[in-house]
Amino acid sequence: MALNKEIWASDIQTLLLPDNSFVTKGTDYSVFADNSKIHIPVEYGSVNTEVDRKVLPGTVTKSDDTERVIVMHHYTTDPVRIFNPEDVELSYDKRQVITKKIADSLNTKIAESALQELLKKGEWNGTDILADLRSIAKQFDMGDYPETDRYVLLSAESYSALLKKLTDNQTNAFLSVANAETGVIGQIFGLNIMKRSTLGQTKATAVAWHKRDYIYALSPVETFASENDPTFYGTVLSASARFGCWCPENEPQETGD
């Protein structure tokens, strides 16, 4: 019985970029992605509006439409040996054990890349996390950002420090909007707070961004199989996916294959 790679790819795909991950808190441009790049339509310039126009004709504005091309990185997993693949493939539960391991590995690497891009956009490393959050909220207000979709990712240490700063009433209000499905653990000053064990190899205590300023794309998953491999005495399976992300103020790096 030949391994059905489409089933395995579909199972892995559904587990990538879960809704409760900070990686998904941006604008999904997957539909603009080809095999290795994201093609983002960009329009420069603006259109003037007059009130009670007195002079005709109006000035013609030239629209200089172009596109931004972002390279997508290629993520490939190490091969996994599947013992008795016929039995595993026919059982969703048994298949999930393997596909979850593969998806978790891909999600971990993708999250690391997304975090590095977001840190370029809004890294904070003050000594008072509550004061930092006030400053972040003010910065969003000064930039006329929408009241919704403002996100802050805290390290576990910063989250603990924040809770110590809040009064009982503030803590209750903060936790009352927690939503496990979206990964938001609380809200303060209009900021949706999320948490991660660490913020990578950095001294940052928080990273802040708005949904409109973070763009990402994920390609379909590909699976590769070597059936009845004599070296490993069974079928060997690996998977790959392409992921790219960009914050408009950060210049994309032409890396990857």
C-alpha cells in the first residue's frame, strides 16, 4: 500500500499557524504568494479632496502602483520513520501523533522567524512593564491606529512583573477578556496581551505591533516519503513549507532558496 502523501500534508497543514499563535496576528497575504515569494501590491501617493470646489478641472493625480516582493524561507523537517504505515495511515489518532510532532517542529521555527521580524518593528526593554504598556498605547494613539488589533507579546518574566503591578480590580479587568482560542491572555490600555516563554536571544521585555503593520504568508505543505527504506526498515516521511513575513518599516532580506 503506497503512502498517501496528500493525507499527511493535509493533516500537517491544519496544524500550522494555529489561531492562538502570535504569528497569525497580522494580515495574511498567502493568496499573494507563489512558490518562493510574496508579491504585495503597493500604491504610492495620495488623492486630494476639495470642499466646495471652486476651480475646474481638478489636478490629475498619477497612480504609481507597484509591488513589494518578499522572499519566503523554506522550512524542512528531518525525516521521521513510520513503523507499520498501513496501520497508522488508516487511524486518524495514530496519524495525529506523528503529524503533530512534525507541525510543532515547523511552528517553532516559523515563530522564531516571525518574532525576529516583529522585534525590528517594536522592541521594548524598559524597567517598568506597566509604564512601557502605557507608552505603547500612547504611541498607537499618536499614530492614529485603530483601537482594535493592537498586540503586545510579553516574555513570561515580563508577564509576571505586570501582574505584580496591577491592583486586584485591574487584574480582574485584565483577565476578564482572556480568550484561549485567540491566545490573548488579557487586555490593558486597549492592548491585546499575549505571552511567550522568552522573546528569543534579546533583552527585550515586550514587542508591540498592529495587525496592519505585520504581513505574513504560508505556502501549502509538501510531504516526501521513502517507502520500505532498507536503511531504516520502514517508511520515512519528511515535510516542508515556505513562510515569509514583513513589517513595512523593515527592509526584507533577500535570503532563502
